[in-house]
Amino acid sequence: MSELENRRPIKTRGAGWAQALAAALARAGVTPDAISAGSVVFAGAGAALLIVSSLSPDWRRSAALIAAAACVQGRLICNLLDGMVAVEHGRGSPAGPIWNELPDRVADLLLLVGAGYAGALLGQTYAEPLGWLAGALAVLTAYVRELGRGLGQPADFSGPMAKPHRMATLTATCVISALEPFWGGRGQVLLIALAVIAVGTAWTVVRRVAHLAGRLAKLN
């Protein structure tokens, strides 16, 4: 099965800024694998900022959360550009499929577990296990997708809490959490968001397994 068939449908891929940036990176000789690695750097920075935010007072906490939201989006932009540079500009490498998948799993864990620890440091006892649960389920969604591909089926990117939805939720959570100091909140937004992500991601796993089972049943 070709890598084109394993590309997540993303409308932003056709945006002028994305095409221009991908072209500039390709001209500069930046490899898709390096861009994929950059997504982990953004995720690590985002996780660190989430934890720093929980240890910071007042406006510093808000600033760290806004910066964390920017890092989440930076991770997604890397995920967008690595494929564009590899496919549209023909810069893919033999190890490209590894770099396309493995950094994503690390980035998911860093951000979701980081959010869990941040919530726990703010006094939300259940935030830490929810962060780990959400991270594990995020990895499981990718496993089910790749399991399907290994069985000769098309990649299943269905939600309701696929990677773009998880990261959109986490970005919104960071922005809303940045306002918590105005009403004396202490990580409640993070706790609720992690619960929503965990439940939604679990449902995503169930849906993808059901889709795969249905497709395999039609082969018999």
C-alpha cells in the first residue's frame, strides 16, 4: 500500500502558506525526517511549558499556557510539512515511514502526559492518570490504524478524537486554562479536557476496530 494511501486528509495542505513553507524547506534541503523530529521538539517544549505553568503564579501561568498552545500547533505544522516535503517535493527517505509514525506517538505521550502532570501539580488528583490513559489510547488508535494497513486495508483516520481533534482540544484547553487565574481556577479545565480526550479517544479505538472487523468480514 502506497504512502499516498496512508496520508491523513488535511484541507490545510492546499493552503498557500503551507505550500510556500514546504517549498522553502525543500529548497533549503531540510529533510522530512528532520521536520518529523521537530514535532517532538515542539511537543517536549509544550509539555515542559504545561508543567511550568502549574508552578507559576498569575500572569506567568497564563503566558506559559499560551506558549504551550503555540507549541501544540507547532507540532501539528511539523506533521503537515513533513509529508508535504516528502511527497510533493520528492524528498522522502527509505526510513521515512518510521519517522512519519514514531515521532507522532512520542509527541502524543509528551503532550497528554505533560498535561496530566500539570493538572496534578495544580491539585487535580485524577489528572495524572487521565493524562497517561489519554496518551495510551492515542497510541492505541495509531496501532489499530496500522494493524488495518498490515492486513491490507486502507488507513482509517476516523474520529471522533483522532490526532487533529485531540490537539485541537488540547490547544483550546491551554487557551481557556490561561484565563483560570481570573476566576481562581486550579486545573479544572485541564482535568475536564483530559477526561473528554480519554473518552473520545477510547470511542475512536472502538470505531476503528469495528470498521476493520467489518472490512475483513466482507473478504470472506
